[in-house]
Amino acid sequence: MKIIQVIGIILGVTLVIWVLRGFGILSFIPGGILWLLLLSAASTGIFGIVQDKLRRL
């Protein structure tokens, strides 16, 4: 599984949770969880870039 696929999955889950939370279906999920999901997508992207740079050395 490539890093870009992992980022897409994390962002997709975040978007679904955000929309369902907005409709009140998942209103019990705190906003911190959404931030953690977004930060994990960003950190996965940074990790993928660093890993790609190290592979090319």
C-alpha cells in the first residue's frame, strides 16, 4: 500500500466523520479526534516525502 493511498484513506475517513458529526449523527465524537485524524494525514504525507527522498540517495 502506497503512502498516497494511506493519506487518501485517512482524509476520507476524516471527511465522513466531519460530515456525519455536522448532521448530528456522530455528535459525541470530540473535535480533537478530527484534529488528530488531520494531523495523522499530514504526518503520513511528510513521512512519505522523507522516505522517498531517502530512497533516492
